[in-house]
Amino acid sequence: SRSQMNVTFRLPTEADEKAFVKAATASGLIGLAGHRSVGGIRASIYNAMSEEGCAALVEFMEKFRRES
């Protein structure tokens, strides 16, 4: 079973995922690359993650979607 605290998702292509991770890192959002053998995107939102951090990720995702 999977942790409910790790939000995983895929983008349409691997190139999109690499662009997402690169842009996220440039925006100060780190550690979003998925597992090395599976790929994708993984956002860990354990108790130490603040609501502001989650909101920053949502804002980034919305901006990335608009600009992609």
C-alpha cells in the first residue's frame, strides 16, 4: 500500500516531467522527482510541511499548467 502523504502523479510525457521538476527547483520547490525506477512526480506532504508550502506548490502547479 502507498502512503497517503506522498502525492504522486504523471505528466503526459517524460519531457514534461523533467521540465516540471526543473522549473519547480528554480522556484525553490525541491525533491519533487519521483522514484528513480518509476519516474513521475512525488510531493511529500508530511506533518513537517506547512500549509504555506502546500499552497506554494499549488500556485506553482497552476502557473506551470497555464504556461505549458
